[in-house]
Amino acid sequence: MPELPEVESLRLSLEPYIVGSTFESVTVRNAKIVTSHGTKRTHDKNKQAEFETILIGKKIKSLERRAKNIIINLTSGDLLLVHLKMTGQLVFESARKLISGGHPIEESENKLPHKHTYIIFKLNNGTLYYNDVRQFGYVLYYKNKKELNDKKHFDKLGLEPFDSEFTLNYFKNEIIKYKSPIKTVLLNQKVVVGCGNIYCDEVCFASGVLPMRRCDTLSESEIKLIYKNIIEIIDKAINSGGSSIANYLLADGTRGNYADYHKVYGKKGKPCPNKKCNPKKSNSNTDEILLKSTTLSGRTTVFCPTCQI
Ligand SMILES: [Zn+2]
């Protein structure tokens, strides 16, 4: 599942190609995707028909991101809200360029549209496809920002890590209210958005704090380190195009390389990369301190039992 840095990378790579483009036609091949979100979705044919006609002739003004949502703003003031969820994918194809981002693309699915293509947006300069193997994602139409806000999509979300309101003071005051583990609180996105499973483990490791540490036991200096590392690690991940997970592709068809910087994620049983734990590279594993893993909030969690406390 893409995390915030991967969604931001997708937004950044689509932006130069589709901002300024005009919709020429829209075909929805699964009404559920455009009808609503959540588990009880219906195949509302009226909504589908409305979605297919309302965008025609309209122009894309900008692409925004809030947490893992992409908002496609139109010059007419209306907008589309896109959430890729587990396996959603946006692919832009033009005569000269194939731009894809989101989830894996199977070799056999390179030719578009394919059996997992659920929306085809024909633009004046190419085609934007929404593909989704498991169909948990959605693309919803809203008349304006107010209508979007009334739907409360973002109500449970905390601040963006780069928001000016996300200050150390704010973070400290919020985080100490919780008795649950730091990773659980970061994962639920209520204090700050952006730390999914990968980045939670990386932030905790960089801060020398165990993912299972109760928030109300964190010292001031630990909170400061966690705060600093959230911003730094997410920023670095966005700048590297996100992490390349399985076949996850960036919108320009390349792979994000933040995975090269992962210190603990996916490295259970490997020597701890902290020099304090393993000062020199030895050939025998006998004295090395190895990374361990556990399950926290239902997610595989990797940590160093020695330098994280
Ligand atoms: Zn260590």
C-alpha cells in the first residue's frame, strides 16, 4: 500500500502532464469506484452517468494532496477526490509518454485499458486511467470544496508533517495524551499524517525509541527526536520518489529509491546498522546485535532490542 511519500511522488510526477488538460470523455467501467467510499458501496448507475458527463469540457487547474488523498481541482471550482487504497493506480498515457504510478503493473497489463481499468479519462493531450485490482480505492466528484469538507473525509486526520502548525509544542502536547505505543499513535494518523508501517519503524529506529513504548512515558528529548525524524525521513523519502515496494512504480515509470535508505524496515535478523551496536563489520555473526521483529497494531514491526529503548 502506498504511504504518503509515494502518493506525493505520484502527484508531483503527474502534475506537469495533466494540469491544464481538458476532459474530452469519461468512461466508468465499475460504478462502485465513483459512487462512494467504504465497504457498503453500491453500483449507482445514476451516479455513474452523472460522473461520465459532468467532467466533459472541464479543465484541470491543480493537483493537491491531503494525507494519502489526491485532489484534482478543476478551473470550474469542482473537483475529484482520488484515494488509491491498497491497489489503486493512476496511469497517464500519451502518444509520446507513459506515466504510471500507484500499484504493481503486471507485464500482461501493460496494454491499456485492461481488465482492472475502471475509469478512462480521455484528455485533450492523452488518457488518464484508473486501475485497481482489488477495487478498494475511489474517485469521487464534488461540486466544490465546501461539499468535499461537508463529507468529513479529512476530519480524523492530523496535521501534515510540513504544515506550519505542526510544531514541536503541538506534537508534544498531543502525543503525551496517549497511553498506547508510539507506533500505534503514529499509524492512526490522528496527530500527524504520513507515517505508515515503513516510516513508523524508520522514525522509531532513528529516534532510539522502541515502537512499543507508551507515549506517556516518552521524555522530552525523545519526543523532540521523534518530531525531527518524522519531518526529515518523510522529506527524504519524497525527495527519493518514495520507497519502491514490490513493483510499486512512480508516475514516470521509474522506481522510488528510498528503500535503499531503509535502516530497519524489512531487515529482521540483519545486524543493527547503528555503529554503537555493531562497531565494526565482522565475518562471524556470533557477537552481532541483530534486528528483531514483533507484531504491533497488526503490523510487522522491526526494531533493535539494544539501541532502541
Ligand atoms: Zn541497535
